[in-house]
Amino acid sequence: MREVWKKLLPVLKIWGLYIKALGKWLLVAAVTGLLSGLLGSAFHICVDRATQLRAEQPWLLLCLPAAGLLIVAIYHLTHTERLSTNSIIEEVQSGRGLSLGLIPAIFLSTVLTHLCGGSAGREGAALQLGGTVGFETGKLLRLDDRDLRTATMAGMAAFFAALFGTPLTATVFAMSVISVGLLYHAALLPCLTASLTAYWVSRMLGVEPTRFAVAAPEVSAGLMLRVAALAALCAFVSVLFCLTIHFFEAGAKKLLKNQWLRAAVGGAAVVALTWLCGSRDYNGAGMGVITAAIEQGRTAPWAFLLKLLFTAVTLSAGFKGGEVVPSFFVGACFACAVGPLLGIPAGFAAALGLVSVFCGAVNCPLSSIFLSVELFGSGGLLYFAVACALSFVLSGYVGLYSSQRILYDKLKARYINVHANAYHEGEAGQTSENGSVTEAPGGQNVK
């Protein structure tokens, strides 16, 4: 009996550690999910009300330059001028820490952007709000540095799930957007638990999940080839989208170094563009246009280019919100216009375009496939999987988030460890003759 106990004791100690860790993460994830669900629901309702009010009171668009100045003042008062979605990614990568002031700053600034007609989404605010909630929850529960990073990911997933009603997508996205080629499996339980908690809280508070009604054709070799051709075009559009956003941001900071002036001029530029277009479809997130493209197969051929221009001007001026929903708009409208030329039903093509451009922009193929299922159902899963795979490869190393690290080459099993948007600028580890990296940026040694 004594011998059996000696063998059993180490096993029991290990299981004790597992149970302790499980309890810790269930507590952290539940608290993070609850807070993110409550805050996310409030944020969703505020953005929706702001959008409705802008539709009822068109004159609010003229207040966009003043809203830009107010946003600059909010970030100045909260000392969060340099914080963005990239800061959340950097916290997970290196534990740089986050400021609690980011919560009111991004919340109020995004609502102001939507209220006055700036072209932006919601996910940038979701990742920043959720990441900060997770980080602060972890600090409150006295987690160490490594666990704080996991708590930050759990918050990102929770807020994303609360806003879009896509808990599986949110979970995988938070785990994979930090470093392409690596899934943080230790974060699976915290992220999933937080996502489900936030999702249920948001549903109880009346936030409806984002869903679209679209019919998926039967699987056939001919249609699969046409879908592959559309995905290749969407990969190009995703690169165009990312490069345009980055080009406008860099150009605006270079031409208008004063952030106050940049916000006012950018706001006035969006007002002028709206007047020239004679349409308000490109202000705000544009969910109505996305829905029309997918469910009715209806869009203007040039809509995706105008949305890209509006979004680039808005974000480069310092307005807040995010780029993902605009990428949905651009992808859906582009594919809706081009898909019928390839023999693909317009609505289904729009759904493929939405997911493909999103995949190419964020470099997250698995979360993009989950997104297709949660938004459109599983009927066209094989088509969406092929489209995401091709968009991921053909979009190269460009991405929305410059802090995102791409750990592995997209074309071969080779460790490169570079930042998105920097690979072709020479930022790469030294490779040996057999293709393995011996030294990566930051002094990491890899065998």
C-alpha cells in the first residue's frame, strides 16, 4: 500500500496543480467575460443609437471636424495618445502594460466618430476595450506577467464576441492574431470561457448577433475553380486595403504634423467627400450596404473603392473605430460586383469576399473560416475554406496591424519572425543553407 501511495502522490500533486490552474482561469475568464459583456453591450447600444441619430439628423455630419478636435482632447486628457490596437498586441507579445484611461478614450471617441459620420468600424475599439479589461482584471487578481498576457487575450476575445455574436471566431482570432503561425493553446480555455460569458451577457441585454441570410450553392469542381479565382482577386484587394490605410496614415502625419490640425482637416475632408459622392452610404460602419450586397446581391461597382477612400481619410485623421468592418464592406461590395462576371451568384460572392478580404487583412485563416460559419452557416464551408486559404497565402506579409508578428513563411515551413508589413524591407532572421533560421530579431536563437 505504501508503494502504491508513493507512486500515486506525484500524480495527485500534478492533478492538484491542474485543478488550481483551472479554477484560476475560470475565475479570471468569468469576471473578464462578465465585464466585457456589460461594457460591450453598452458600447454596441451607444454606437447603434449614434448611427440612428445621425440618420435622423443629417446635419451632424457637419460636426465631424469638431468631433475630431474633441477626440484629440479626450486622448490628451487620458494620456493615451500613443495607444492603439497595436498596443494591445504588444502587451501580449512583450508585457508592456496598458493604461486604464484607454477604456473611456476609445469608447467615447468611437461613439463620436459614428455619431458624426466618420467611416470606421467597431472591432478596433473592441480589441482595445477588451484587452484593457482583461489586463486590469488580471492585475486585480494579482496575476504574473505571463498570465496577464493571457488575460489580455481573453478580454480581446470576450469583447469581440459581445459585439459581433461570434464567440468561436473571437476565441481563435484572439489566439492567432498576435503571432501568425502560432496558436497560444494555453489561452484556449480562458478565451473560450470569456467569449461565451460575454456572448451570453450581451444576448441577455438585447444585443443581437451579426448574421446574414445567404444560400450556398452545391459543391462542384467548376464553381470551386471560380471561387478560387475570386479569392485571388480578394487577396489583391486586401493588400490594397491595408497599404492604402497605412499610406494615408503615414502621409497625414508627415503633411500635418499637428494632430489638432490633422483631425480638423480630415473631418472636413470626409464632409467634402460625402457631398461630392451625394451619398451617405460610406459614413459610419456601413452595415446596411454590407447586408444589401450579401442578402440582395446589390451594390455599386465602385462602392468598395469609395469605402476604402473614406476609411483611409477617417482613420488617418485620428478618428477611432477600427478597420475590420470597413474591410467587410470592401470585400463584400467588391466580390458582389465581380462575382457574377465569374459565374458566382452575387450574394454568395459577397459573402466570400467579406471573409476573404478579412482573412488577407488580418492574416488569420482559421478564425476567418470560423467567421464564415458563424455569419453565414456551414452550407458553403468548403468554398469559404478554399477562399481563406488562397487569400491568406496570396496576400503575402501585409497586414492591418504592424505589431503583428509573422513567425513562419507562408510558402514553406521556415521560421522568419518578422513584423507584418516589414518582411520585404529586410526585417528577417538569418537563415542557414538548409533554410532554418539561426537568429531572429530581438536576439532569439532558434534551432
